[in-house]
Amino acid sequence: MKTSEHRKPIEFTVPVRGDEAFYVMDNTGTNFYEYYHRHRECQITYIVEGDGAFMLGNLIRPCLENQIFLIKPNDPHMFFKDDRIIAPSQIHVIHLFFSLEKLHPFFDMTEMQAIKSLFYNLDASKLLPEQFATPLKELFLPLGTDGGPSKLIKVIQLFKALVANQDHFISMYSGLSKVNFQDADGLRINTVIKYALENYKKTISIEDVSELIHLTPTAFCKFFKKHTQKTFVSFLNEIRIESACQLLVNNKVESIAETAYQCGFNTAVHFNRVFLHVMKVSPKEFIAVHTRRKG
């Protein structure tokens, strides 16, 4: 299993059917597409069912039901779910892909100028929060089954709705849009990411990870910083904090100290310090905010 995963390149080719201008991938299952990848197409994703996390470049953020992700072409990304944190459940995700290059004449029409501005001037990938995304759900659901003019009309309606909500989008700038991954580098990064996601609860040393991709510890640190613009320790801590957030949000732990130990931190003091650095609030403040929202 590991061997086949590690052969997956970072470049992802969208499996377009025939000459379709807008390709829809309607995924239902127990997990997301688990590879860190990128593609030339613009991608709009609606999380219909299932919670998890979203990695974009060097950012890791929760992805929740009824959120929309507008992913800029060539931004490396991955949706994933940790079944050790989230109980096994179904996921349902609808992805819409389209090529800005191929559709340039379409977007050049006078009637499409507002929509063209949204996509062609996209400075970073975006997140549309639940309260603004949920009213758009009914536009996404038929996309996988509709075809012909009916599908095109719904796509344009969706684009129009996104333009109307563009002030509510949250930027997810990763800092990696100009990084030119070679296939070999992409394979190495993918290997490291998957290892970190699978083993973050354990003690992971730089020596352990550098051996995975046949580099010395010093060479690995330079390689990882070059391609992610952060240290491996910072990246690993963000994975651990993301899992801690899921534990706290889902009331899976009895104390903050227990959360720290379950997520790979040796002490609660270190956990609190890293949590504050990553989330900009303390664990207690995070719990209080989440409790208010639930209420």
C-alpha cells in the first residue's frame, strides 16, 4: 500500500469526460482523495457531508460541512480525515473543475465580466464560511447529474452567487503559488506529509523523516523549508494543533492536558504555548468561543 501511495505524483490530471467545459466530480465514500496534489484547473468544492481538514500549501485548516472552497489553479492542496479523531462516517463532496485558459473566450463575453474578474484576478484560494455557503447548496447538488444547457445554466447561476458573496470569502494564502515542484520533489513532499499525518501522535525526529526520503537531516531541513516555507517542526505542530481542535470541538477529551498528550505533545505547558502561537487564542479561549457558537 505504501509503495503505490508514494508513486502518486503531485501533478493531478482532472479526468474530464469528452469535451466538457465544466467537469463535476461527485464523491461519496468514507474518505477524501488523500493525496497532496495540484492541477491547472480552477476548482470549486462544496462539503455536503463529513468533516475533516484541508491542507493548502503550508496551511492546515478545518473543513466542515456546508463550506465552499475556491481553489486557485496550481495551488497544492489536500482534503483529509483522521479516523482516530473523527468517528468513521460518510463524506459527500462535490468538486467543479474548469480551465481558465480554455474558457477564455467564454469569460471574455461582456455579460461575464464580473464573473471573469472573480476568477482571473484571484490572488489566493478562498473559503466561503457555512452561513454564506449553505444557501448555495441547491446549486451544487444537481451538477453531477445534469448535462447540456441545464448544467451550463446552473454553473452560471453558481458563478453569479459566488460573485454576490465574494466579500464574504476568507483568503487562504499559502505562500506557495510560485513554487515550481518537480515530480521527484513532489513525491518526497507527499511522502513526508503522509508520514506526519499518520504518526503525529508519536515522537517524530528529524532523523526519522529524513531517512524516509534518503536525505541527511541537514539536507532535509533545507529541502523542506525551501518547498513549504516553514520548518518541519512548525508543520508537525500545526498538524497536532489541528487534531487538538477537532478533539476539543467534538468533546472527545476530559481535559486540556489529555488533549496535549493525545496529540503528541510531551507537556501541557508546551501544548498551550504552541496552541496560542498557531490559533492566536489559548485552548480555554478556543473552547469558550466554540461553546458560545454551539449555544
